[in-house]
Amino acid sequence: MRTRAAVAVAAGQPLEVMEVNLDGPKAGEVLVEVKATGLCHTDEFTRSGDDPEGIFPAILGHEGAGIVIEVGEGVTSLEVGDHVIPLYTPECRECEYCLNPKTNLCQKVRATQGQGLLPDATTRFSMLDGTPIYHYMGCSTFSNHTVVPEIALAKVRKDAPFDKICYIGCGVTTGIGAVINTAKVEIGSRGIVFGLGGIGLNVIQGLRLAGADQIVGVDLNDGKIEMARHFGMTDFVNPSKVEGDLVAHLVDLTGGGADYTFDATGNVQVMRAALESAHKGWGESIIIGVAPAGAEIATRPFQLVTGRVWRGTAFGGARGRTDVPKIVDWYMDGKIEIDPMITHKLTLDEINHGFDLMHKGESIRAVVEF
Ligand code: NAD
Ligand code: AHE
Ligand code: ZN
Ligand code: ZN
């Protein structure tokens, strides 16, 4: 079939919206009509050329929601008409990782996914002249139609709006999951969140859900204050306005350091500040942000010797086929909020404007509706 997609033709170039060829689903695969997709900073990270796994031409996008149009041979858990959210962290329920309760990082298709291919090591997308186009994070939601492995699709209820629940495909789950699954924050905790964008605001929302007493937000952009307060931030710090050392200021503000800190910027200097503003003896710092190729984190080992813990999280530690339908229910039941964070709605032709808004710090989530 033919479909319309925004193609990342080369690193650092704007996406090009074009008609592309899409082959049908093979065994264990599913054809999905994408109804809506969010723009996450990770898409921009790969588009820009910062991603060591970046491969071009590719169809980016990993925060989508849509409808099953066709199932390949052997697919048993989904049928035509089902509503689904593609998962860049699949859940096969049988690999060594899925069987270990300590991780959500299913490895069943990770090798081919990282090469921009489906599990049989081929791509379903091509340009009209036959040039192959790579998949991205196993999702490629910047296309009106996409083919995804069955194990990388969460089946969700049919009354949930696509233009909101697409965000559960990454940002909402990552932020809330970092608090609940990875940090396992206790009632009464103090938390610091670095970066109040599409991920950090969901960390804030997660901290409030977990019953944190103090929720400090840190961002260079004062324009994020109002939204962060709406989601539960109790204190705001703009590092550019702090006189003296940022870490000392945060340690003082949190009465000796926070129980939990979160980096949602992808900046390795910020990651260091996040670790060092965690409480001596027990503070845990969770890295969510994705750093550019070549970037490395550093701190004095003494920071860890004296009891701070440095951890990371992918997709908020969520097991997508199990957890994502529950998070959709939380949204539909009013336990969590999504709507105010969808600040811009775009057409596919306007997708590059969405990245401009992200760069200018004007959007939280821009969502493309097909
Ligand atoms: P975003 O652009 O919406 O938000 C980033 C925020 O960080 C902005 O508000 C910006 O002003 C702020 N910021 C930038 N530099 C800062 C600094 N030095 N100090 C304080 N604040 C600063 O991006 P996003 O979509 O929220 O993504 C955030 C990060 O999380 C990205 O690195 C993204 O790739 C990563 N991410 C990781 C996962 C995961 O599973 N680990 C999932 C999604 C996104
Ligand atoms: N390809 C990059 C790393 C990118 C990365 O860390 N991706 C996160 C999800 S970000 C979603 O917005 C992730 O899940 N990583 C686990 C994995 O297996 O990819 C690099 O540095 O090579
Ligand atoms: Zn993402
Ligand atoms: Zn698995």
C-alpha cells in the first residue's frame, strides 16, 4: 500500500512529508493506522544527528495511538479494529528480561529494532523509487500507517481519545513510571525534578500521585512555572537566577537534599547536579534524559560512597502490554491529567513547526493528528 509519512532523510535536515510504500504485515506483525502521534525530545535527538543509533532515511515517531487494520499470520492477541498504542519497549513475556521482575527491557527484538528493521531484519517502508526507509524504535508513528510486531502493541479501550492517549506511548508513562516503578517513591518524600518539559511534568504529576510532600522543579525557562504548579510543583528554581552554587541551594531548600531527584533534560552537567542534590545516606537520582553521542557523566565517587544512588529508567520501567492499558484507564478515570500538556495540535504537513516549538520552549507536547 501507499501511505503518507514524514521522512527523516538525513541527520540535521527537516523532515520531508511524502508518499511512501508500505508492505503488509508478515508473521507476528500488525498493520496499524496511526491516528495521532506526539513529538518527544528523543525524536529531535535522533533527527538532529545526536543519536549514536541514528540511521537514515527513517520514519521517526514513537508516541502514537491508532487502530489495527490487518494482522499477520500467527497473531493471536489482536484483531482488526482494536485500538492500540505502539511500544518502543515491547513485552514478549518469555525472554530472559521479561521473566526477570527487576527490568522492563524486553530484548526479544532489540537487536533488529536498533538497526531500524523489523524482527526478520527487513524494512516494510520504501520510497516510491524503491529506496528502503528504516523503522525507528520499532514504532515509526510519523506515518499514517505503520507495521509493528505484535509484542510491541498495547491493546487499549476504544472510548479513549487518540489525540491524548498517544502521549502515554512515551512521555506520560516515562515520567509517572520513573516515580512509581523505578524510584518507588514513598508518601512524604521530597523530590527534585530537573527539566519541566513533556517528561518532567509527568514526573511531577507522578510525585504528587505518590504523595510527595515537597516537589521542587528546576528549569532555565520561567515559562514552565505555571504548568508545573498545576501538576503539583511546590517550589521552583531557575538555575540562571541562583546566586552561588545550584547544588548547595537545592540541598538547603530540601533540608539536606532530596529523597529522590530526576534528570529530564539529557544534559550530563544537570545529571551531576541531580545526583549531588540527593540526600546523603539515602538519596536516589534517576536519569531519564537521553544524552548525545560521546557525552559522559561524572561525579566524585565519594558521592556514592556516602550513600547516594545513581539509577536510570527507560519507558519509566513500564511493561507496556500490561501497564499501558492501566494508565489509559487512570486517564479516563481522572486519576491523571493529560489534556493541559497537549499544548499544540498539528497536521502532518506542519510537523517541522512542532520541532521549532520544542526548541523555543513554547510547547509541552505538540501532537500530530492524521
Ligand atoms: P522537552 O524539550 O519537552 O523538555 C526539556 C526541558 O528541560 C525544557 O523545559 C528545558 O527548558 C529544560 N532544560 C534544558 N536544559 C536545562 C538545564 N540545563 N537546566 C534545567 N532545565 C533545562 O523534552 P522532553 O520530551 O521532556 O524530554 C526530556 C528528556 O528525556 C530528553 O533527553 C528525552 O530524550 C528524554 N526521554 C527519555 C526517556 C526514557 O525512557 N529514558 C523517555 C522520553 C524522553
Ligand atoms: N539510541 C540512544 C539511546 C536512546 C534511549 O535511551 N532511548 C530510551 C527511550 S527514549 C524515549 O523517548 C530507551 O528506552 N532506551 C532503551 C533502549 O533499549 O533503547 C543511544 O544512546 O544509543
Ligand atoms: Zn519519547
Ligand atoms: Zn521479552
